[in-house]
Amino acid sequence: MKILLLNHYAGNPEMGMEFRPYYFAKKWQNGGHEVLIVGGTYSHLRKQQPAKAGRQQVDGVDYEWVPTIQYRGNGVKRVISMFQFVGKLFFRYKRICKNFIPDVVIASSTYPLDNYIAHRIARHYGAKMVYEIHDLWPLSPMELGGMSKFHPFIVMMQMAENYAYRHCDAVVSMLPKAEQHCKEHGLAEGKFYYVPNGIVEEDWAHPEPLPEEHRQLIEKLRDEGRFLVGFAGAHGIANSLQAAITAASRMKDKKIDLVLVGTGQEKKHLIHFVQENHIPNVHFLPPVSKFAIPNFLKEMDVLYIGLQKQSLFRFGISPNKMFDYMMAEKPVIQAIDAGNNIVREASCGLDVEPDNVGEIASAMEKLSRFPKENLQEMGRNGKRFVLENHTYSVLAKKFINCLENL
């Protein structure tokens, strides 16, 4: 098949997030399919932007970059960039597809506006159209951002979402419990497929070594006989790190330490909190390359993942961090309330109530007292679950099976 994938924020390991389109493209190409990814020249998620608009090949994957303005935050300029991406594609798609007549068009941006142009392209070339759901828009800005359903932006997004469900040949969702919502907005029976996020096995074959600062701290804590609870990722409000740090502060006399790697808008505040409250068993380390993350995770005894309570999580979650944790063969403390429970499904750790300091502290202490064999069994359970369900080899095949059934 020839697969045209529209994702405004598409990236790759060289440029930064989003990685999913790139990894699918690599796997699909290995299976004999042809892929063209269409993205915008600017994305807030990337660390590096394309040098210019037009065609570019990155590590064997073809990209077409549509010119869009730069923006910061979620203001008017970001909205303008969305309309630029969709609008310019309307006038450019025949040129873009001149030597690439698609069999399938996938609308994969977080926002649903690109479904209009995806349907237009699919109809023009007699192709199938697929809507890939990352987050449910406009529910996300409504429930997370408090926007009114009568706000003009929300009304436009709702119209686009409804249009997508009525006109697509299939929905591929990263959220396992979203089917009923899709049906309520127009999706026909039998068109919903679940393809979650996953991990790249190759990243675990030859990971980068940890920086000296990280290695020295871990060696020092190990020499002191500390039980290490690790976290790797964004230090944002949504990640419930305040609760984890407060829980760890109750463990300072039990040789249990919390080690956090990463950066984010809350990091300075969290460091200040630890200093103000004289918490000696919480340690902050700078972010490392995604290719060094496996070595950090493997040095920990247990890994923590948390998310603040959000009604949106009733549709389920598919966090990449969780699958990295499980791939590291470490037990997981999961402080998340969602429509699915990955830790229970995989029997790879303990799940507790989000932001419940007492339960998080109890889980840390309980796991620190577990026999080593029990911790290793939990770790093996997690890795087995990931390899069976969440590698891009498995997910890419699952996605292609959806397309071949259309």
C-alpha cells in the first residue's frame, strides 16, 4: 500500500517528538509498503525544526513539510498554525501526491481539523481514510482547560470531530475505552480499532552510557545500601511528582531514596520544596538522551509513574513512559486512575490512588521489603507484556491489519 500520513507535529529521533509516525513508517516500509509523512515546518514538540518547507528524507523516511508559523504556548498563533497546515494542504495536495497516489490517508494530528483535508484527498484518489486518535478533541481543552462548549474554537473542533467519525473508513485509537464516545458522535459499528503506544526494541539493544554525574550518584547511593525509586520524564504538574516527593520524605529513615531524571516547568519549584523541607533522600538529575534512559531505569529498584486525576482518563491511557519502565524489567508504582490499568493487566507492580501520599509511601516501603525474587518476577511480567503487546513491530502489524480490512 501507499500510505499518506498527515501529522502536523510529526518528528523523528533526530528532530524530537512526535516519534510514532516515524517508527510506524520504518516498520511499514520494512513490510513492503510506501509511506509519505506530511507535517508542519514548526512544532512545539520538536527540539529541531526542518530547515525548509518541501520534501525531505530522514533516515529513509520521506517527509513533506508544509510551511507553518512559529508559536509559543496555546495562544492565537498556535490556532493560526493549525489552519495554515490544513489550508495550505488543501492547495498543495495534488502537487504533493503527484508521484505518490495514496491507497490510505491517515489524519493523525492531535486536533481533528486535518480530517477535512484527509477526506478530500482520500475522495479525490479513491483511497481509504483513517482517523488516528491521540487525544479526544475538543474534550481535552474543555475538561483540562475549562473551555466552554460554546466557545467558537470548541464549536469548530466539535464539528471537525463529528465530521471525522461520519466520513472515515476507520478510527485507530491510542485510547482503549474511547469507542462509545466515538459512536455517540457518529462512528458506525465495527470501525473502531485500538492500537496503543509502544517501545522501540532497537533502543534497548545498545543504549548510551549514563553521564558521569548520574553514574556517580547512583554508585554512592548503592554503596550506602539505599533502595532506589526512580522517575524519568517531564517534571510537570500533571505528573504528580509533589506527591511522590512527599511520600519519599516519609521514607528518609528507611534507606529509600527517590531519584528523578528530566526537566520541566515544575522542576525548580520541586527542588525548592526539597531544599526548604530538608529532604535528604530525594535527588534531582539533569535530563539525558532518550537513548541513555534504558541504562538509568535498569539502575533503579522500582519505578514511579503518576498522573493527576482527570476525567479524561476514563477513556484509558497509553503512556510511553510506562512501557519503557516495563521494558527495563522493574516493578512499577502506578498512581493513576484510568479506564484501563496496565500494571494490573501485566502483574508488574502496585497501583495506588493518584496524589495519595500515604498510599504511595506505603507502596515504596512494601516493595522495599519484598524478596528480590518477587521484584524480579514483577519485572519479568512487565517485560513479557510489553514484548507481546507494545513493540512497534507488533503495533505496526496490528495497524496494517486494520488497513487491510478496510
